[in-house]
Amino acid sequence: MSFPLRQPLWAVVAIALIVFGYCLLNAIRDAREAARRSNCKGELKQIGLALLMYREKYGCFPPPYVTDSNGRPAHSWRVLILPFLDHTALYNEYRFDEPWDGPNNRKLSRKILMWSDYSMYHCPSDRPASGEPDATMTSYVAVVGPKTAWPERGCVNDIADGPESTLMVVEVANSGINWMEPRDLQVLQMPPTINSSDGQGISSKHQGGAHAATVDDAVRFLSDKTTVSALSGVLTIGGGEKVSWEDF
């Protein structure tokens, strides 16, 4: 008669410790990502509020960029709202008589950084697969173009579809855009989906979707499963679409 072999006690303990350690590491990782995701949402909330404060003072939202004497984009809306993000001193150091990457302005790029090498314009989850993230690169951009809240010319105040149903700022992972650079997403060129495999568009390093702020400063999480029609509806300011956030 044969009997099943019993594992030595030390082996059982070792296996239990390995399983416990694996579960603990996963729990720590998930907790850290939850904190980063919450921080990202908070940053978008601050940006949305700053845009509303800008509109209250000037009568309309800022343009996506300010041009130079030759009509070329020279300064970003992210610079224009600095005073409403408690960065008046940095705004006063910025020179509008040179381009965003001119001799003086180039030195200001890293001054936006705060603790942990991040800035209010960079999602803490927006990290490359290898290497350290460049926190001077923005994770938050406007969607610019016809029928959006950011036309290429002029500024917008009236949002016919309703501020609660129109996106103002969206999240983009690995944007490659310096926070001072007058460059954003072009609505006619971006993929009409979330986390598209075809290239840059609305995206994030958060699992399942990406954050976006509406005109009324509500932060929404846009699911990877968001349909093209639903996304198109919240990107236009006067399309007359009936938007339900349950579709996201």
C-alpha cells in the first residue's frame, strides 16, 4: 500500500510566504495606482476650474494658442491660465515677445514642477515602460478644431450642447508635448476612440480608459469601449447630440 507524500513543513511555509508576498505586492501596486489615478483626476479638476475663472475674467475661454506677428502658434493656453493655478509669479516671468521655447521661456519649463518630479500638467501614471517620465511633458491637452470648444481662431463662450455634455480638456499618455508648447490634439486627425492602437489620441496609462474634464469642470472617465458616435457627441459644442454618460 502506498501513501501520498507529505510536503515538509518548511516547504508549505515557503509556498505560503510566496503567495502572501505576491498578493501583498499586487495590493501595494493597486493602491499606488489608485492614488495616482485620484491625483490625475484632481489635476484635471484644477485645470477645469482655472479655465472657468479665465472665462469669468475675460468673457470667454482662452484660445488654444496665441500667435506671433507672422500668425504662427507661439504660446499655449496652458501658459495663459497660470495665474488661475496659483502660478502668477511664473506667468510674470514668461515673455510673450519670444516664442514658447525662446531663450528666457525655455528656462521656465521645469519651474512648473512640484513634489515628486511631477507638475499639475502631468499625470503621475503617465510613465514610460522604461526610464523616468519627463514631467515637463503635458498629459492634458485640448481637442482643437471645427465645432469644438477650442476653435483655431477666436475663443468660445456659448456651449449650445450644454457645458455638462461637452469635453474641455482630455488626457493623453506620452503626448510628447511640452506644457508650454502651443500644440494639442486636432479633432480631424485624432483617432475617434479611447486608447487607440493607431496612434495618439485620448489615452492614458490607467486601466480601462482615460480621464477628461467637461466645460462645467466635471471630470469623467471615458471607457475604452466608448463608441465613435458618443465620443464625437461630447467633442462638439453645438451638434445637438443627446449625450448620456451611461454610454461611457
